[in-house]
Amino acid sequence: MAKKSFIQGAVILGIAGIIIKVLGAFFRIPLANLIGSEGMGYYQTAYPIYVLFLTLATAGIPIAISKMVSERIAVDDYFEAHKVFRVSFILLFSIGIVSAAICFFGAGQLVGAMRNPGAKFAMMAIAPALLFVPMQAAYRGYFQGMQDMKPTAVSQVTEQFFRVVAGLFLAYFLIRYGRQYAAAGASFGATAGAIGGVLTVIAIYLYKRGSLEHNIQRTKRNSGEKSSSILAKIFVIAIPVTIGAAIMPIMNAIDVGIVMRRLQETGWTYEAANSMYGQLTGMAGPLINFPQVLTQAVAMSLVPAVAAAYKQKDMHFLRENVQIGLRMAIIIGLPCAFGLMALSEPIMLLLYPMQRESAMNAAPCLFIMAFGVIFLSTVQTLTGVLQGVGKQMIPVRNLLIGAVAKVIITYTLTGVESINIRGAAIGTVVAYMIAATLNVIAVKKYTGAKFNFTLTYVKPVIATLFMAAAAVFVHRVLFGITGNALATLIAVGTAGAVYCVMLFVTRSIEREEIVRLPKGKTLLKIADKFKK
């Protein structure tokens, strides 16, 4: 059951993630074309600050909920599992109130510290989301602990839908008053989405309340763990996780100051520096985030599965999950990375036709950052493994080491006029490369998992190289005939098909793994045909 839950949970969250990113494309791309790189500079100044506060509020506690609930359900203690949920909800609600107040009433000071005061209204508009998102996180962590990923998936899609509709409508309506106000309208979409998401997950909880209550009452007892003890355990797990999750947002927030200062010190005007930062984070950055939703789905599903296996001391099943989890991350990350690298400029021109010059300038940043997808996929997945076995401080340390390297590289390279904004992209890639390497070493040490080098890396790389070659070939052949847009879309579709075929040809996925996938038996019959 646990094996099925892990794979199915990852698939459910992955599908939801794809839907979310498609909706996000309908948000980011029209938004960037509407408000331009200047408006995206305002939006992207407020957004990293929001993400930082959101990370501090919600990154660690839902993981703690998921892990603690999973451990209690593994020994059939639904009453204590629900008690964990109640205590954590009160905690998250309290944190949400404080975070929202700081970002709303201190908006001017926060964006002023980033030397971009024009982002004040965007900061104020996004602040109320910090009240509602933590409430969602409590419910999601509870359901994830039961290895039920559907409530999380449904509420995430709902949240994104409301964010896109409200954000684009307000940005379009407010653009007549200036780009600062349009950016604020776009930012308020996050608040609207958070409200929609929390209402959705509450409705799901009430719908499932009957079956939940049966198990809760069945395992109820007069004496149990004290709320203070549960709270202490939550903090023991959540604080290291939160620190680790906050490292990169903190570095990104620092990036704003470093990049803006260093670019201006080397002769770029404030307006040029702001536009270049918008190209990096507002145009190229979102494309790098797309593969993350798939690998993050793997990581989220791994935490409760690994925690339950570790609680029951089933090390064989634990190692099996770890091996499959990492290979899933590599199989997802590699084609995303090489595909974005192979078609970096065509993709940027496809997505931002109204901002052609900015799109072409952002393409080199996309090429560099795409390479980091491989390492980010590994970091996310193995962080989930280490959290599941109670070693949550290890990935924190590893990511901190990478983040320090990022700051040094970003500061140095962005001060070189010929490199400029690309220095920040290089710094990010190096940070994830260091963290990924250290995480692999740690997982081997603490779980005893061994990774088949050929199966895990070599075969997927071969499949990926064929895919990238097909993408470049198809685009070059069609470009002069159909133009960039259609040529790029056909190239992407062809590349995806080639990659899927090559996975079977190279036997990158084993038979028992194929069977566990949705429609696994059908896929296995297809795979067998390639072996003949």
C-alpha cells in the first residue's frame, strides 16, 4: 500500500503541478507583455519578500505535520494524528496574522531596503495572502501525512485559478494608472488565490470528516500526548526545515540588493538594472520553476512514505523508495534542463513576442539557469528523504554551503560588465550543484541506499541527448518555413516523444517500476516491444 501511495501521490501532485504551471503561464506571460520588464521589476521585488515570509511561516510546519501524522497512523493512532493537526493549525494561524501584518504595514520599509521603492503597493497587495496560505498548509500537511495527496492537489489548482483570474484582471484594469499600480493588481492575485484555496481545502475536510471521525473515535483515549509536547516536536522538525527552505529565498532577496547595486556600480542606469533583473527573475526564472513542481511532487510524497518505513524499521522498503525517488527526479530533471538549454532563445521569443528585445536578452540567463534544474531536482528529492529519516539539519547545512558560494559568485560576476546579470544565474547553478552533491553523500550515509550509476544517470543522459538533438534539428528545419512560434511548439512536442521512446530503448525504467505507474501494464507491453 505504501509503495502504491508513494507513486500515485507523486503522480497526483505532478499532474496538479503541471496544471498549475500551465495556469501560471497564462498569468506570467500576458503579465510580462502587459506591464513590461519595468513592471515585472516591481512585481519581482515584492514577490521574493513575500516568498521569504511565506517560507518562514509554512515551509517547515507542514513537513512536520506530514511526518508526525504518518508516524502515528503507521501504528494506528488516528486520535493523536488529529491532535497534531489541531495544534499545528493554531500555530500556523497565529504565524499568519503576524506575517501579514509585518508585510502590509512595513511594506515601504521592506521594498526601500531593496532600493526599489516603486514596489510598495505590490508588497501591500500581496501581504494578506500570508494570513490564508498558512491555514491551507495545516490541512494539506494533515492529508499528506495520511498519504492522501488529492486534497492538496485540488486546493493548489483552485488557488492558482483564482490567482490568475484576479491578478490579470486587476493588472489590466490598473495599467492605465501606471505600472506600479498594475504590478500591485497582479500581486493581489496571490491574495485572491489564497482565499479560494483555503475555502476549498476546508470544504474537502468537512466532506471527509465522517470517515476521519470514525478512526479518531476508535483510537481515542483519555490520556495522550500533551499539546506542549506536540508543539515542541513540531518545532524540532520544523525549525531546521524552515531554515533550510528560507536559505534560497533569503539569498534571492539579497540578490536584489547585490544585483541592483553591482550593475549600477559598473555603469548601468537604475532603469536598465531594474529591467535586467526583471528579465532574469520575471522572464527566465518562471521557466526554471516549471520542472520543480514535478520533482517537488516526488519529494512531498516521499516524506510520509519514508517516515512510515523508518518508524517501522523497514529499511529494505525505505531504500527502495529512495532509489526510485532519485531516479524519478533525474528522469524528470534531465529533459527539462537540456530542452530549455537547446531551445532557450526560441522559447523566450515564443513566450514574449511583445517584448522581443527583453526576451532575447533573457535567453542567455535561461540557458545558464536551465543547467541547474538537474541539481535542483536532486536537492529537492533527497531533502525529502533526509527529512523523512529525521536528519532535517543535513540538507540545511548543505544548502547553506551552496548559498554562500552563490553570494560570492553573484557579487563577483555581476560586477563584470560583460557578464552582468548572467553572474546571478551562474551563482544559482553552482549553489544547487554543491548542495546536490552533498545531499547524495548524506543519503548514502544515513539510509545505506546505493544508486546504480548506469541506470540512474548514464541511460537517462543518453535518452536526453537524443531528445535535445531532435529538438534543435526540428526547429532549424521548420524555422524558415513556419516561423519561430510553430517551429518551437513542434520541436518541443517532437523532443518529448523522442525522449519517451528513448527511455524504453535505453531501458532507463525497470519493469517493476513501470507496473507501478498509472496504466503500468499497458506501458509495460509497449516497453516490451522495444526489446524485441
